[in-house]
Amino acid sequence: MKKTIALILIPMLAFIAAQTAAADPFGSAVKKKIIEFSWDNPTPEYLARNLELIETYVPHDGLGIDISKVITLPNGKKTLNNWHNFTKIRFRREWYVKDIEHLKKVHAKARHLKYNFINTSASSFTGEFDLFDDEFWDAVCEKFATFAWVAKQGGCTGIRFDLEDYGNQQVWRYRPSCGHSWAEAWDKARQRGRQWMTAVTKEYPDITVFCFFWLDLMMGYADGLPDLYGRLESCGTGLLVAFINGIYDVLPPNAKIVDGMEAHGYGAYELNSYNRMRAFREQRFPQLLSPENRIRFRKQGSFACATFMDAYLIEKGKFADYRKEKKMTMLELFRRNFTWSVQYSDEYVWTWSESRKWFPCRFPHAWQEKSLAKYPKLPGPYMGMAMPGVEDAISYGRDPWNYTLGRLKEPGSLKNLLKNPDFENTAAAKAVLTAAPGSVMIKKLPCWETWQHKKSKGSFSLAEGQGIGGNALLVKNVSHGCAHQSVKIDPNSAYIVRVSAKLFDRCGASLGVQWRNAQGKWCDHAMNVATSFTEELGNGWKRATLVIRNVPENARYLSVMLNSFAGGPDDSVLFDDVEVFSMFEKEPSEAPHLKDAMEKWREMTVINQQKGK
């Protein structure tokens, strides 16, 4: 019998609570946190002053925080101090006292932007880098200790550590002109890693260090061939391997290292890209670590997949070509890939963007502001305008199950794709596909196929008036079999599948999903899924729910499987109210908050707009 979504939401919520409370032998699922790093990352003052507005725009769980200051160099030139993190120039802690006050306010009030990172810049902006200069490294470690202090005192999760070799300066290359042997340089780089990490964790023992690049910069050398150590002498970043080993040498038990693998994530546009990233990290990274550090890598390290938002906005290139080939919209490709990004990441996921902002602000440099005109055919200046629906896509990717519950709260927004889903229609009707080999069509159960193993001697029949409010499907003494129906699907969408059941005696039953290709043949068996009936509906009825967020690329039909596992002649099960919903049947429009928040922003005074960034 058909029931409204609203009437069945309450038992669904009770079911979720019960599932959360139950003991799980696999442990609790890690909550994935989406971090927004980009040119629009705010200062602490700006974030504190505009927190409500920024949280309206940004669907992420945290941001990078810009604490850069304008300083005067000995030559009188003014510049940002974050270009000088790896120099002998000293920074004063009093510069950041106000930043800490603002950050404390932010973390006391934030609704969802709770996992924030202090941005720090790379080691390759100046020519001062010298592994053997104690004064240089004392200044560097003092500065990063200060950044860690700001993060800790301000309530941030940690710091962002950028090791990209800007300008191809190769500061981590061994050069005999340094006056030391390769072995001496290696030992010194490892010592500097220990020195750096000791300074950072003295201020913040349980810090998370978020690295855009890490061992991926050298993993081409981790090919399993002999003399890795000797070959790193010729690597442009060979001494960075020693530095990273030094970091792991002294990594406190509660500190974490996050591998961002920027270049690999930015180029990921199909499933194999994500498979390769995980395989590279798990197989190659440990080869670059000493045996004792491999343990710390596995226990205290994690992978955070990167997404370059601009790649989805471009009109030419591999992303655009792939999208056209697969007949996907910009949003469909992003949503599918971002979902994989979350699945393949351990705890953190991150995005980077340059040609669109996530919230009202001014980029810190004029040349950055010019990037907003890069794609004139797309609306802007905000990401949610250039790609309508991106906020929903991120929310779905982060937590498909709870996103599903949210969609179920919208009466009438989801259409059941099945034919005769409540077994009320006993007249002949045409099924989507011809019956699969070995399946049988029953006259009073139009559109439903039935199948059972040759050793099973059970029956499938219409149970008039025995359903929740009408008819039901009765499966009796079927020891290994099912009733199933196929629906045509969009491989770029995601699906909710549900069914209610009432079991008698010791019958077992489950809800399953299997796949058929364009020719109607069974395919992608490794992606079959099933679940049991655990949600109590009352009067002996229970419900099973599946959220399908990964549609195999070869699949064109989703088959709902109503499975029975009877152990005796009196074992039976009634099935009723079978539902298949597409969560993304329609492309979302521009989010309402973009209009509402823009009006609020326009009401701000010109003076207020010019403060901060």
C-alpha cells in the first residue's frame, strides 16, 4: 500500500538511533570532514566578523585561515611574511594575539566550520635555505612553533604545511657544493625534521599537520628496485625524504599527518584515478620510510583526496572531454567524483578553487581577483552560481545516509521508479526488461520476476489483503530464491531502495540490489549489495533500506531483489511497499541562500566591506 513519506519518517529516525546505539564489531565510522583551501581563505578577524554569512555560503566543515602579516624587509621593501617562513627573519608572537582572540570567538559560535587549519607556506620562496645553518633552522622552527601555538590557542585542528617546490628551486636536492657528503646531508636533513616537529608539537602535542604534498613528491623512486637510498642522491627532492623521516622519528602518539596528494587528486576524473591514488600511497609511501616509521605512517597518517574545483568549470581539456563523452553535466561529474573522493579518503577531504569564491570576500591580490573573469560563460563570482547544486553535492558526498533522510523529509519530491510496487495491480503490464534466464513471471504479479534454485521447492503468490494496507507478495518455503524487478537507471545518479517485510517462523529474508547491462544481462556482480530487515514498523512488519551511491559504470538497470531463505515448509515472508527513488532526478537550481545572502551582503557598509580581506 502507498504511504506518505511524512508518516514513515518517524520510524526511520528511530531506526537510525537504534543502529547508532548497537555495538558494531567494525567500530564507529569515521566522520569525514571537508576542508576548503583556496585563495578566498579568510583572516581570523574577517571570519569572526562574517561567520554567519560565510557559513551560509560554505558547505564545508572547515577552512584554511590566513594569518599573514605585512612586514618590512631590511631593504625597505614591504611584503607578506608568509613568503619568509623559511628565512632567518624572526616573527613576533604578539603579532598573533588578536588572531587568537578572533579564532576563539569563531570556534565558540561556529555551526559547522569547526575543523580549521592555519595556513603556512612553502620552503622554496627565497634563496636562504641551508640545511647546515643552525641560525636559519632556529628561526624556521621558532616560526612554525608560533603557528602551532596560534592553532592550539585559537582552537584550530592544526596547520597546513605546503611543501610544493614553487619556482622549481629544488631546495631539497643534494649538491656537493654544500661541502658535505650525501650521507652527512641525509643525516642533517633528518635531524632538521626532528627539530622542526619537536618545536611544533611542543606547542601542540596532538596537532594535525595537513600537507598538500608529502612523500608523493618522491614516490617515483619507490619502485621496488635496489639502492633506493643511493638513487635519492640524484632526486630533486631527495633530502626531503630524510626530513620527513625525521618528522616521523619524533611524531607524538596523538599527532597526525594528512597526505593531500595534490597533483593526483587535481587530475582525478574517473574511478581508476582514485584507485591509483590509494594504491600508490599504500604501496609506495612506506618504501620511503624507515621500518619504525612505517608503523607511525599507518597508525598516525591518513589520506585526504583533493578536488580542484576549477577543473569542472573549464570548457576544454580532459574533464570537459570526458564529460561530453559520458553525456554528463558539470554537476553530475563533480558529484560522482566528489563522492569517490570522500569514500577513498580516510578522515579529511579538501577542495581548492581559484576562479570562483565560496563566499563574499576580496582576494588578497589584484591578480587573483582577475581570475574571476576566467570563465565568462559561467555566472559568478561564487562557486554556487557557476555550478548550481554544488552545495547539495558536497553534503551528499560527505554523508549519503543522512542526506537521504533529508530528502525523505520532502513529501512528493521523490518518484517511485518501480511498476506495481505495492502489488495492487493484478492486471497484465509490460515489464521494463524481458525475464532473465531461469526467472518465471506470475500472472497476478505483473512486472515482477521470480526465481529459485533448482533444489528449492517453494512458491510465490499474491496475498490479497495481507499487506500493510492492501495486497502483498507471499514467498513460502523458498530456501534460496527471490522476486525481482529491474528499473532503468542513470549511472550518474544515486538511489534509495526500500521494502517492508513480515517474516513467519524462522524464515530469513533480505533486500538486495543487483545490476544488468544495456543488453539486460547480469553484470558487475562484485557491486551487488544486500541488507536485512531491522527497522521496526509495528504489527510484525519491518523495513530494510539501501542507499546506492556507487552505480557501476557498465550498469544500465538496477534490479531490486526480494530474497527468501526458508529453512522449512512453513517458513514464509510477506513483502510490501517496494520503493526505488532517484535522488538526483532533476538538476538543482541555484541555492536560495545565494540570493538571500547577497542581499545581506549589499546592506553592509562600504567601510565594513573594506576591512580585512
